Amino acid sequence: MVLVAVFIGGRWNLSEYAITPGQATPVAPLVKVQGIKTDQHNDRIMLVDVYLSTVNVLQWIGLHFESHVQFAPADELIDPGIPSNELGPQGYQEMNDSKQAAEVAAFRALGWKVPASPTGTAITGVVAPSPAYSAKLQVGDEIVGVDGHAVTSNCGLVALVHSRSPGTQLRLSVKKAKISQSGVITLERPTTVELSTAKAPSYLGATGCAGVTGPNRSWLGVTIEDGTNYVLPATVSINTADIGGPSAGLAMTLALIDKLSRGSLTGHHVIAVTGTIAVNGSVGDVGGVAQKTVAASRAGATIFFVPQVEVATAKSVGESGLRIVGVTSLKQVLSDLRQLGGAAPIPLTKPH
């Protein structure tokens, strides 16, 4: 009976994920810039990740005897109705967005103008079952048209769908996404996808789009975000193979600024960084901060920048040699680094 119980326990996966300390990875070797001058003497700025894994009964029991492990139900990590197998693609989509925001924020912080133009609406999740799921739409796909009408934003898509009668047949123009095993996303040329709308669930509520009034009637079953193209003054490549999520945004921004400017941005301190970044430089909160703090300490960081709202969590597990600094914006981080002995970022190539 014991052998049978152990065998079953080892095969019985739970609807929970274990979050454990990951690694602190220097960002500079991951960043390549072509087209403008760069500094080859880069500071040690590290992004910090966590390991996220499903667990069976035996693993769940074993991990409860280890320190710095957090358990999270699947429904806390993913939106209602979204299958758990989309967690990986969603993570890669978030990383793709994070890299784009980091590049824009870094160049703008150095004085460059970065023009932007709308491209459509990107799918960030597909509910199952739903019309979109039946039509094989996936995370990363970008909808650029509906029945011959161009779609350049989320609200543009909502305006074309929400008031239609359920069961309406639509022809969508979609740039299908290919996500490699390492998380690289590429979009194909637009193709036509036909589907029939469904009755909108009652939980959707108001659209939140100006000029789009009345209750939702039709529904595709997707979560979406605006697609935007930014014209950078240089070609930037950031290799984040097998790393998902948006939490490396601030770290990538700082590493890129350091590579494009004179002197030591960090004052030669070894720093670890976590936090999302927006194109306007605002820093957002992230998950797994306790586990990331442990990883930062293990990697030998002396300063750990975290979102302001998560300072208490980081300090609760941080070792005495690790200074925790809470931040809310890129501007604040750069100011804090100067106070710590870092150089003001002066671009090697004059912005225009």
C-alpha cells in the first residue's frame, strides 16, 4: 500500500505552482547595439528571476521543508478562463513587451526622440472555450483588421465588435505570431481568420473606451493590448532566451543606458534590479520579490532596487550585506545611483 501511495503521489499534479529563487544574471552580455557608439566597460547590473514550476503531491510535501518557497494557485497567475498552458506564451509576450519598453525608456532618458505609431491590437490571452479559441487564435497574434476596417488599437477592435449581435460572422485580418522554444516572437504577414462571435459574458462590464457606449453584446474571448511600433535610433538586441515575464524591464533599461553612456552608471557597485518599466519611465511591481531577494544575495549584489511597494517584502528576507532601495520611476533610480557615486548618464552619441 505504501508503494502504491508513493507512486500515485509522484504522478498526481496539483493546480499549484511553486515559486523558488532563480538566478541573478548580468544584463550587459545579453545586450547588443548597432548603429551608434557604445561603452565596452559595462557595470555589473543584474536581472533577477525565479523558477516557476508545477508540483505533484510528493514535491509539494518536500518543498514545505525548504526555505524561501512560495506556493501560488494557478488562478492567481492567470486571468479567469485562460488555460494554464498559456502561462508560458504569456510570459514570453510580457518579456517581449518589457524589452520594447526598456529600449524606448532608455533612449528617451538619454535625450533621444523615439517616434511611435500604432500597429493593431495584440492578443495577450485566449479564453477556452471561446470563438477565438475555436479559430485557433493565440497569444502574440496581432489583429489588424475586422471586415475590411483597419484596427489600430484595443478600443478600435472593441468598437467594431461589442455592439454586434451574438453569432455574427467576422473576417479578421491577423498577423499570426510564431514563438520559438526560447521565447523569440515573430509576426507573419496578415492572414484572414473567420469566426462567429458569442454572447458577451456578464462579467465583462463597461468597455472603458471613449465613445463606445452600451452593453457588450458580442465577444471574441481574448484579452488584448495596444500594438505599437517604435523607431529607435539604433538596432538593439537583448537575448532573454527562456526568461519570461515583465519584471526584468528596469534592469534592462539601466543596462542599456550604461552601455550607451560614459562612465560608471552604478559607481562600480554590484547591483541587482527587479521591476517592470513603462515607456514613460514608471516602475511597476512584480511577483516573487522574496525569492528574487535571496537570489540577489547569493549572487553577491550589494544593492537591490525593487518597486517601492515591495520594499518590506525584500527586507524581510534580505541579508545584512544587501541594501534594499525602493523606487517608483527610472528618474528616481538614476538619481539614487548618482547619490551612490554613479555618473550622470551622458550619451556617447549626441541625441537628435
